[in-house]
Amino acid sequence: MSRFSRFLLIFSAILFVGLVGAPVKETSPLAQSFLPVSSQAQTARKRPRRSLFGILFGRRTVKKKAVNKRSLRSSNRRKKSKYRSRKTRKKSKSKRARLRRSASSSTKAAVAVKVVKKLETAKKVMVVGDFYAGGLADGLDVAYAGIESLTVVDKSNGLSGFVRDDVVNWPERLPALMEEIKPDYVVAMLGSNDRQLMRDQGKKLKKRTPEWDAAYTKRVQALGTALKASGVPYVWMGLPPVRFKTMSKDFLLFNELYGKAAVSPNGRFVDIWDGFSDADGNYSRSGPDINGQIVLLRPKDGINLTKAGRRRLAFYVENQIQKALTGNSPFTNPSLAFDIEDNLPASARYDPKRSGRTLVIRLDDPSVDGVETLAGEKIELDGGVGEAFQIPVLNGPAPKVRKEG
């Protein structure tokens, strides 16, 4: 027999054994007969079928990779720190959520008033101005929802102001609105869109230059003149602080101009700055609502107002309007006789433009109307913090008042 034939015979034998699936180690039938049944089953389980490649090349033993205990511990530490940071973020989010929920519940409580059908002879409160005026109109709608003899007419334009008189020229537009609506009371609030370039008599005036200031003051005074000439009682609302400091500084100067233009026997100016700021007169996103609960008054943009903020904004004027038009009020008030000049400081140090601070009109002064201050607010005079007065609010118990030393 040749070598090739011998090799072919051996290869055929190996191939046959591989196909039949011969085990690597096989116990003889005689030896298996002496084993217990359980041992026989265990032996059968330990003998896997071998493939041809297993017979030819053998089984490969895979070694287990050694685990580095130190790296495992550091990995576990990283996982724990990530979990802690995630838990902290979750807590901070839950705190914001609680504030949002409290603001929502406060708004629902305020809105949960019986809405009545207005009388045909109902007194009309007309609101004019920018997007802040629109929010104020929403707040007044909620405040007067249950009063059939008072209705709110919103004539605001969110993009308007004194600078963009091409959008709405309020000094010219006001007489036409008075003729059309025939309101019994007017509320004006605008100026938040005015920090921009102004066109005046064909010239472009850069923001806050002497020429810009002069033209702006002239337009503010023109609206004041139109309000006085109407003969209708009115309120001019000041601007609140915002998240951006440079913007807030300009708003302080604007409020000073508005206060001077609003002085009239049939009108008044209300500075709401303190109602939307902290103890230092700076922007505050949260504060007490009409029920004395701390809620979010401003959204994330730091400019607009939430539902609770709009309702709070209306709080500063709703009582005096209701009293003036219906002769009654939910509170016991002394008198509405008021002049802004009585509330301006005599000190020469009063300079909002330079100091970045303003004197807030004392809404808790009996000569004004004691109920227009929410519990928990602080009044600042000449750098000192006055004592907050506890005043009854619309609904619910009044919160505890913290005294400042």
C-alpha cells in the first residue's frame, strides 16, 4: 500500500469518527454498568459532542480576564458621585416645581371666583400700553370677574411704546379711544420696549443720548397731557425691575419721567418697583402673591409676568378703581386723595440714574391707601429698611411678618 493510500485511509477514519461524534473520553459499557444511575447521567452530561475541528485542532481553553479591583472601586465611586449629582439636580428641580405648583394653585384659587355676566350699564376700565398693560388687563379681568358692575376693556399693543410711535402713537390714539370706548377709568402702562434707537423729525437718535432723552421726555409729557385733557380718572403704572441690570437702570429713569408727567388732580402714578424686587431693590423672580404665599412672579426670561405676577400687578390698582367707580371696596380705606409730589424725597441724594435705586411710593401710607401693600413687603427710605406692616389680603390668612432690625 502506498503512502498516499495509507494517508487517505487514516484521514477517512478520522473524518468518520468526527461525523459520528465520538467523545474524547469514553467509558466502556462494562464500566458504565457498575456506576449508579445518577453518576451515569452526570457522566453523560460531561461528555459533549465533539466536532471535526475539535478533533483535528483540539478545544481552546479561554482564560478569564483578571479583574482589576482598584479600577472597579474607582468606577463604583464615579457611579455613586454621578447618582448623587443627579439626585441633587432632581431636588433643585423639585424645588422649582413646588414653586410652580404653588403659583399654579394660587392662580387657580384666584381664578376660582364666580364669573358673573356684566351689566349693560357696567363701568368700563380701559387699559392702554404695551405687553405689561396686557398682563395688567388680564389681572384686572380676574379681579373683577365676580363684579357685574365693572368690566375691563383691553386696548393694549404688546409692541408699542413711546419710541415706536409708528406702531401706536399713544398721545394721538388716546382721544380717539376715549371717544370710541367712553371709559370711566383709564389705566396706562408702557415703556418696556423703549430702549432702542428713535426716529424724530427725520433724524435717527441713539439710545440715551441728550437728544434722545429730550425727545423721549417730550413724548411722555404728551401722553400725560392727553390723559389730563380727557377729564377721566386714570392711573399710570410704573415699570417693574427686570433680570438685566442695565435695563432696570433705564426703567428707573423712565419711572421718574412717568411720575412727573402723571401728576394731575384726576390722575396718579403708582411705582410698583418694590412689589417685584427683593429687600435691596433688585430684581426678584418670586414673591408673595395676593394670598401671601411665595410664588413665581416672573418666568425664566426675567421680563414678563406669570399668571400670579399679573394678578399681583392688578392688586395695586384694583381696590382704588373699584372704590372710585362703585363707591364700595373690599377693604376699609381712608381716602384716595393723593399727590405724587407728597411722596417724592426732599433729599438731594435721590438720583436713580446714578445710584440705580428708586424711592418706591409708600403704598402702605394711610394718606395713600393702606391696603395696597401686600403682607411681607419692605419699604426702603434713604438707605434704611422700614418695618413691614401686616395688611389684610384678599383670601386666606395673612402670613407672619418678619421685622427688620
